[in-house]
Amino acid sequence: MAAESDTVRFALSARAARTGPQPISFLMRQAVENPSLISLAAGLVDYESLPVQPSRRGFERVLDDGRGRHTLQYGTTIGDATLRQRLLEHLANLDGIAPAAFDATADDMVIANGSQQLLFLLTEVLVDPGDIVITAAPSYFVYTGTLQTFGAQVRCVDMDEHGMVPAALEAVLERLEAEGELGRVKIVYVCDYFQNPTGLTLAVERRAELLRIVQRYSTGHRILLIEDAAYRELSYGDDPPPSIKSHDKSNACVALLQTFSKPFAPGLKIGYGLLPRDLVEPVVLQKGNHDFGSANLCQQLALAAMESGDYQRHVEALCRRYRAKRDAMLEALERELGDFEPGNTQWTRPGGGLYVYLTLPERFDAGPHGALFDRAIGEGVLYVPGTYCFGPDPDRVAPSNTMRLSFGVCSIEQIREGIARLARAIRAIDTGQ
Ligand SMILES: Cc1ncc(COP(=O)(O)O)c(C=O)c1O
């Protein structure tokens, strides 16, 4: 017999009650319920190329007699010192500068369980319910969920093919200032390399400008600019521009976040952030509450891969593989949809990352409850509805005619077939069949 207490609900915290399911759970369910689906929705990385051999070699190295016990012991909350130094040099190298040019040391670098944990921690230390976080429209939807958990208000800023539009950011900040709300603005979040979901990169000339705007509006308190560079190293053409962080000469305003998940292996779940100096301690204190440090084994493996050169070799091979997949998706879109109202049907042509963003004529509803989504599943293909990628900005209506298509996990054949199925669904909806 059930005890009386079994029938009484738990009183969830306000934070738990604010937390909704991530869209990814809904999409995963569709994929599980329809096993023959080609998923152009999953943001997972290419399966075949996951670095099994380099990881085996790395494990052997980090578990040998000299290092084995250290590797299997707890580490520090901020992360392994040698790895942090190595990552500082790595970021400087990507920016083509000396580490000293960041005006930072390895003690400004924090290792976490993926860059997602850093997004969470930075929000945790800065945002109270009702505070404002500014994101691009569209933006990374998992972070939008995090903002919901913290009770943040979201304001969205327009993007064009060169990334977030500085004048649009300025207009939003100006309006908030006029409304007396500037004191509530805590974070401007920018995913500036091969953005999730559009694949677009912030243009070189906008980088210092965005930072200047954030600095100009940092009057009562400093506003943090989060530079989420998760896809930075997945570049299939010319080198992408230097980071926004490289313009933050006194290491005061920008948190640059990167990860081993996309360029190496998400199974390590190791991310890292070069943070403004005075945010390191608050972040590490919170991390102390979460887990008092990320898995040392995974950190040592990441370090071993960097030291042996396996990391860099893997990134290069991975980029070749993704470039072919990106090309296959763009060619398939051209073949299947190139003649479909060309002015009103558009897609991005990313120079890297994992995503292409498709915009259909406005009459289409590509949302999760729209006719196209069901029809696409009927044809055997899954996409991420673009509506998920717009934060709940009270001043805007999220467009429902867009979708994110990922070329990461599927084979080239599946990409071609997936786009053909999608085009069939689009045409069928359009002709009312
Ligand atoms: C834009 C962006 N930022 C951060 C992350 C978090 O990745 P991780 O926590 O595995 O480093 C992801 C993962 O998909 C992402 O797309």
C-alpha cells in the first residue's frame, strides 16, 4: 500500500519549476520513434572519425607508471595547470599572437565539463531572475534553455550574413537605457564562428566594434561579452578572423569559450574558458559546488593529444571530412530547391561548423507543430525548427519559416537523400498534396 507521503507532490524550487524540457529531447524522441528517419537535426559529431586510436595512445601515455596515479586522482577545481597553460598558448596561436598579448595567464583559464558548463556557470554568477541577456536572433537554443532556468529576460539582436549587426546591438542597448533597464543587462552572448544554428561567422570588422559597444554601455557595472567559439576550429576555407577576445586588451570584458567536443571528442566533455580575471574566482567557487573539478582523466587525455600532435592531426582530418559533407549538403540543396522561389528560399553557405540554415517563403510554417514538420517526418527526414533558436524576446515574433540542417552525423549519401526527402515534403505542402 502506498504511504500517504507518496501522493503528495515535491515542492520543486523556483529554478527547477522554470526549467522546461530542451527541444533536443523532443527531437530525439522523434528519431527514436521513427528509426528509418534521416536526422538532419542531430548536432552530434561525425561518428566514423571519432579519434579511437589517438585516444588509446593517449590513455596509455597518461596511465603509464610516471603519470598514472596522478591521472586517477582528483584534480583542482579550476583544472590542470599544464593543460591550462597549453590552452592559453593554443588560443594565442589561433589568434596569431603571443599569449602575453591577452594580458592573461593560465590562471585566467578555467576547465569545465564542456563549454556548456561554463555558459551555465557564467550565467549563474551574473544573472538574477529578471536580469537581461542579449543574444543574436537566431541563437544557440540550449543556452536559451539555461537562461530560462535562471529567470533571465532575453532580448534578441538581428544578424545578417556577417553575424550580429553592431548597429542593432547598439539600438537594443540604447532602448534599454532609455527604459531605465540598462542596470539589468548582464551578458551579451555571441556565437561568432560558424554559428549554431546559421553557420555564419562574425565579420572581422565587426569584432572590435561589438566589444566597443558593450564597453560603452558598461556604465554602472561591466557587461560580460560571452564569445562562444565552440566551432572555431572546424574551418573549411580561409582561416577565420581573430577572436573578439584578442581585442579585449586588458582581459576585462570577454569570456572566450572553446571545447574539445567539436574538434576532437564530445565523450571527453572538456571545455575551457579564458575569463576576465575578476570572474575566475566566482566561477570557480560555483564550480566547487557543482563538482569541485572536471574529470582529471579526461583532462590528461586532452593534454596528451595536444602534446603528441594527435589533436592537430585529428582536427585537420576532421575538417577535410566535414568540408565534403558541407559541399554535399549545399549541392543537394541547389539541386533539389534551387528553382523553388529563388528570391524567397535561401540558405546559408557556411565556411565551417556543422550547420546550414534554410529560410523558406514566409507562408511556410516549419515549426514543431506545423504541417511541414509532420510531413517531413512522413517523408523520413528530421530537422530542427528554427523557432527553437529565438529567445523569448517580448518585443519580437520568432519567424516560423526557417530550419537548421546539420551535416555532421549523416553520411554523404544520407545527406543527399535527406535533402531530397525534405524538398519532397516542402513541395507537397506547397501544392496541398
Ligand atoms: C554553440 C555551442 N556552444 C556550446 C556547446 C556546448 O558544447 P560542449 O558542452 O560539449 O562543449 C554547443 C554544443 O552543441 C554548441 O553548439
